[in-house]
Amino acid sequence: MKPIHSDYIGPPTAYREVNAHVLTMSEWEHVYHIRPLGTLMYYGIVEQNVDYFRLTGRALQPKHRAVIDDLLAAIYDGDATGLTFQAVLEPIQKPDCYDYVLQHL
């Protein structure tokens, strides 16, 4: 079995991004032989995501949407009656992160 190394792992959720691909819950189970009780997603309050929203009217980029779709599929498929989802909003746009958030709410 491969050793577990993750950006974050712990009850109740798991998150791992590899080469810009966020592992699905099924991939977690296949690689690490554990089934997370949920997942989390990092969402940067940054120019790229603001521009994407202005262009499409959608806040979630495709990689963000994939995380949520995978969680919903696990519930619909009967893998669990309920799972945890944590959204981590990161104000990381430089030079003034919080001013950027205030200007783009």
C-alpha cells in the first residue's frame, strides 16, 4: 500500500490535488483504501475566478464543480446517507487580499 501523503486529511473530510486534478472520493478509496466521509474544496477569491463569473455567470470553475458532482454522486449512488462538504474561501489576490474581496463582492 502506498504511504498516505496529503495536503489535508482527517475526519471527516479528505482533499488531495495531484497535477491540478482533485481526487474524487472513489479515487481516494482506490489509492489509499479509505472512504472519506466527505470532502472539501478550496476556492480562491482571485481575479481568475471573478473573471470566470463575469464571463459565464457561474462561480465554480469546472474543477470546483467536479468536486461537488462527485460528492452528490456518492450520495445518489447510496455510498452514504450523508456526507460532509466544506468550502474554504481563500482571499489570496495580491497586493491587498481583503480589499480585493470587498471590491468584488
